[in-house]
Amino acid sequence: MPNAWAEEVTRLLPRGRLRTWPGTAHMVPFADPAGLAEALDEFVSEVDR
């Protein structure tokens, strides 16, 4: 998706966070599983308060 659209959607979400992995397209779980797990852990830790 275009970056501008992703940024706009992120701004509209109450707890939205935008994180990108350049060069991975839709394959983040395969290209960087540890990085994705870390990002999800950070997000859950922030919104779980």
C-alpha cells in the first residue's frame, strides 16, 4: 500500500502504530520473524496498560 495511505490510517486509529520493514513487502513473518515478534510485544505492552 502507499506509505501516505498507511500513515493516514495510522493517524485515524486511537492506538495506531506504523512500523515498516523496507524490502519485505508482505513477507515480514518470513523475512524478520524476530523483529515482528518484538514489534508485536512492544505494541501489546503499550496498550495493555
